[in-house]
Amino acid sequence: MKRISFWILLLTCIGVAAGFILTETGNAEYGDIVLNSKSESMKKAGVKPVVFPHWFHRIRFKCKVCHEDIFILKKGANDINMTEIMNGNFCGKCHNGMVAWEPLYCDRCHSYTGDNPNAATNQN
């Protein structure tokens, strides 16, 4: 039984490590949303457009967790910016260091390289 537990733990660790490696690529996957409506301020700040992995969040949460209490389900209806996020609004509702990692690592979100034409782009 200990041998099986070891293999399960090992495979879990490998899977988690692979997940971290793959998320660092900056490629958007099908169903991801590229947030680029504030392209001028992002360019000025020296960061890339944001890749929001909708599929990743959707497999963990029901739609109602985010819609309509946190995000209005209409293009251009959410004025998402770093000040609002740091104040606990929008992404900051969960990305607060308690529910999920805090928004202190810019390249985790600001990672779009423009490699995937399947990603939906949100340019308000």
C-alpha cells in the first residue's frame, strides 16, 4: 500500500510541476480571453496583455461564482484595472492571498505573446 501511495504522490507532483511549466509559456488556449483594452497603459508599464484562462477557472467554479456578482457578462462593461484589483474588486475578489495567490507577480497574468489565434480578444 505504501508503494501505491508513493506513486500517486510522485505522479501528482509531476502533474503540478508540469502545470506550472506550461502556464509560464504565455500562450493562450482555446476559450482563454485576452484582455487588451488598456493596451496603452500596459505598454507604458512594460507589461504584456493579460491572458485570462477562462477554461481553467470554469472547470473549478460554476459560472455564478463570478457572473454577475463580480463581472458583468457584457463586453466592455467591466473597467478592470490594477487599482481595482488591488482594492479587492474584479480578480482581486479571489486573488487576495487567501483564496488564490495575490496579484503581485505581473507575468502570471500579463503573459500574452499573441501566439494563439483561437484566443478571444477583448478590446473594448
